[in-house]
Amino acid sequence: MELSLFLSMLGFLWVAAITPGPNNMLLTASGANFGFVRTIPLMIGIMIGMQVMLLMVAFGVGGLILLYPSLHLMLKIAGSLYLLWLAWKIATASYEKLETDQGPDAPMPFWQGGVLQLINPKAWLMALGAVASFSLAGDAYRHSIAAISIGMFMVNLLSGAIWMGFGAMIGRILRSRRAWKIFNLAMGLLTAACVLLIWH
């Protein structure tokens, strides 16, 4: 892949990765509630999920979604329901803790970040757009997919670190129980609002 095409692809992926969405809302909430370091497994799960989804798009599943619009509709419904469930968990989290099924002291495990990608329409659109716009035909196809994978890894790592850092900074600023409840409620509402972006 030529450098100019790679840089264009990075620009596309960066805009898709850094803008608010389900992943970034979860990373911010977890960063605020548990700190930067304890949120790293969630970010790793998100990044692994994105890579798996990119490979699925590049080698066949993306074509099925484009061919059968009903699959896309089911994806949107499942993604919306999962986001609303996560929004509820964030909004009702106890003071200084983002509750998960693993217990009151545990941040969201990395596998939940990975699973979210498989039903996250924004992530699917990012992968579909990258493969459709920046993959090369013929013998260069696999090399271009590898370049897209590297680009996606780079932008997800940087944008994830920014959103986690933002959350961790907020976590240090918030001192009172009331401020934490307001923050978690706001993050829950923003996560729920991501559902509107799915259906726009």
C-alpha cells in the first residue's frame, strides 16, 4: 500500500475511532471509576474485537451484511439492546464502582469489550468502510488488509488511551458521592444516546 493511501486510511480510521461512540463512552466511564491501568483489559478486548471483526469483513461476513439488509437490521437491534443494558449498568453504578457481573470491585472484563464489537454497528461500519475504500485488488488484497489492520490497531490504541485518560482525569476531579452519581448518570445517558446514532 502506498504511503499516501495509508495516510488517507489512517485519517478515515482516526475520525471513526476518536469520535464519541459506545467504546469511548465505556472507556471513559471505566477510566473514571477504576483508573487508567485497570481499564486497559477492557481496551485490549475492544481492540481484539475490532481486529476479529475486520478479518470477518475482509474475508466474507461483510459481503453477507451488504447482501442481506435484514442481517444489518438484526445487528442494529442487538447492538441497541446491548448498549441500553450497558447504559443502565453505568448509570446505576455504585459510588466509585462500575458494577459488573464479576462483582462490585471489578471493572468490565476484556471479553465484554470484544463481544461489544460484534454487535456494534459503528464498528462494523468502520470496518466495512475501511475494507471497501482502502483494500487493493488482486495479489495486493491481503497486504492491504494487513495495512488496514495495523492502521486500525494504531488508531484504536491512541484513541482508547485518550478516552481512558480523560475518564481517569475526571475520576481524580470528582470527590463527592453526589458528583460520582451525576457523572455515572451522565455517562449512562451518553451511552444510551449512542443508540440514536445507530438508527440515524
